[in-house]
Amino acid sequence: MDQIARTTKDLGQVLRTARKAKGLTQAELAARAGVWQRTVSNIETGASGAKAETIFDLLAALDLELRIVPRSKMTPRDLEDIF
């Protein structure tokens, strides 16, 4: 599952997708990560202000890791392929 997240909203969507793929509720993921269910909800909806530590706790609870790579650049041809 390789996904690109460039914003907090993107990251929230990645976490939501991974949580649902594992069949977990927000409350179950929160319990595994040691955070409140509301925190999971806020992160999944892209609300800002989440601590990096909390993100890493959620990633660990989902058996995921964060990789930092150079940002890819879109070309005009890439945009044509989208439409």
C-alpha cells in the first residue's frame, strides 16, 4: 500500500483507508494507539494540530511506517492523463 500524502487531509485519508482495510473502528484504533477516539477522528478529517508522536502511534498501531522521499513533480502530460 504505497500512497502519497502531501497534506494533513491526505494523511488522514491514508490512515482512514488503512484502518478500514484492517476492519477497525476509530475507537479500536484509538485503543491500540493509546489515544482518544476523537483524536483519530480529527486526524482522519485532516484537522491540523496533531502531534507527530500521535501520528507515529497511529502508524505503529496500523503496522505502517513513514517514508520520506523527494516530492514528485507533475508534468503537463500528467495533467492530460488525469482528464
